[in-house]
Amino acid sequence: MTRDNQEVVDRIVKLAIETQSWGYVSTGTRFKVFDTPGTARDVWEKIDDAAEVHQLTGVTPTVALHIPWDAVDDYAALATYAQQRGVRIGSISPNLFQEDNYRLGSLTNVDASVRAQAIAHVAECIAVAQSTGSRQISLWLADGTNYPGQGDFRRRRRWLEEGLAEIYGQLPSDMSLLLEYKFFEPAFYHTDIADWGQSLLLCESLGPRARVLVDIGHHPLGTNIEHIVATLLGRGRLGGFDLNSKKYGDDDLFVGAVNPHELFLICLELIKAEDDTDPMVTGAAHEILYKIDQCAMVEDKMSAMLRSIDAVQLAFAKALLVDLDELERAQDDGDVVGSNQILDDAYQTDGRPLVRQARQRLGVPDNPLDAYRGSGSARTRERERVGRAAGW
């Protein structure tokens, strides 16, 4: 199947990418957070920034919140404010790693009262989601151990399963749980949800509205992430992505900064799944959350966000150019070189003209980053946002 340019443009126009509130705040290295001029000081200004990104790109209609980083007294009012600015509240991320009580774990803590505290916080986030119109809880646990003997694997697993079951039971019928994984950091001996297989097992034990969330940076070097994506799609359990880029570990660089070819191959698996004959696969493919999750370490936050969105659109454009019928014939013929050449032809094609056509259809600038830089918006922020910026 060869898509003509119009079909490619149509698909890029429909692509929805969620930005995250913590991508608009002061960040830095692992050792220091740097306050940068013009950075958002509270959740209201984070929404302002997300709204401007959507105005420039036309494809970022939702913004994810992190609780308690984005806590307010009236979440319905926050949702109304977002709608007035032209965006909506997206997924809600509970924070189970910054309370002193979580030093030795949250859902896997040996102290039952701490486990109960963690469950109560996720329940609070479910209520936030209901108040804001969100339909997704995006959960990552920092739980793990740093030394052999520090904890008992099976006991921790049992507590984790019990806690997640209680959380899942509190989800409204129209809400889903996206369960992330990470193979190291901040725990360096073991993490309680270390890889996609452990997340998948937990999700399958919970129920159909529990799905795996893949963070591009949460894998050992050399991991074949596109294979993981294809496997999860085949199980109907791929729920979404935290999109970023890495060189070594969970670097949280902007998307496509280091390995754009990997991003292209991931997008190819997603495109193939959208046209699969198995309704379970296509159903999962059409419900995926594409969420930016970058730290924007020392670079300008708005520029980094726009750069990431451009990278995602370009990767999808190139993946859509792959002739899937020709690829399948080459695979069936055992044509190893030819199969690879078909992918490379698409990857080497300049997809930027197609992305520009999509932006023209959306009524946004051909180059959102250049438009932002030339708008004077950054200088306005620096002038108006006086005082300590928000940060993680």
C-alpha cells in the first residue's frame, strides 16, 4: 500500500500530541535547577504556555498535569481556564516519589500506612481527573531498592499488586490507567516495575482499562523499543508514550535529538497497527496517548517543546511514506537487503514539505519555532514574569 501525499497530510493533521506542564518550568541538570527568565511561575502560566504552543502547531490540544506540582483549590476552574485558552486538561500524573515517607517506597513500602497514603494520593488524582474532564491516570513509581537484601522481591510485588488493584477499582468506567516502567533510577539495584513485561503482567491482571505506558528513555542502551511497541500493540495493551530522547539513560532530551531513526521505526509500527486486520490491535493503535515528557534541561522551554513536536510530526510523515505492501512482499520473498532498502528510502525522503502542507491545513505557521522566535513572545514573558519560576 502506497499512500499518496494527500493521505500522509491527512494523517499528520489528525495527529494529537499532549504537552506536559512540567515541560514549561525551570529545570536543569541532575545537580541544579536553573531559574530561566520568563519561565512559568504557576500552573496557570503553564497552561498559557501550552495554549501558545497549540496556537503555533495546531496539534497539542491537551496539557498533562502533575499533582501536587499543579495543585489548585478549584480544579473545575482550572479546566475552564484551559478551555478559555484553547486547550484541555489531559492525563493526570500522581507524585509518589517526593514525600519523605516514600524514601523506602510508596506502594511497596513495608509500612502499611505509607502504602495507604500512596493509594489515597492516587485516589485524589482520580478526583482531579474527574473535575477536569481527564480520562487517563499516568502512573510511574520510583519504588525499588539500592542494595541487595534491602527488600524482599515477592513481598514488594504482592503489596504492589494489592495497591494497584485497589487503585484500579476506584477508576470510573470511562477512565484508564497507564502504567509506566523504568529499569533504574532512583533505585539502582532493582525497581519494582522494571520493564515492559512486568508492566504488562500487572495491567493484564488488573483489567482492560490498564495499559502500558512506554517512556522512550526508560530502557537500557541498545533496547529495541519498536519491537516492544509491536508486542504491546499485538496484546492490545499499548496505552501511550512519554516522548523524549536519550543518549545514556533517562536523559529526557527533546524528542528526536539523538536517535531520530529509532523514532521513525517506532512510528512505523504504530502506522502498521492502525491498518491491522485485528480489531484489538487497531483499537489500541487509535487510542494511544502521545505525550511529550522532556526535562528541557538548560534550553529554552518553549523552543524545546516546539522542536519536539516538529520531530514527532516528521517521524510520522516518513513512516507514512513506507510502502507496506512492497515491504511485506520483500519480507515474504526473504529479500533481506530489499526490505531494509524500502525502509531507508522512506526515511531518507524529505518529509518537511508534507508537514508544512499539514500546517497550512491547520492554519498555523509553516515553521512554528521560527514564528515563536520572531514573535517577541519570549521577551514579553521575561518582562512580565517576575519572581521565582515553578520547578520540579
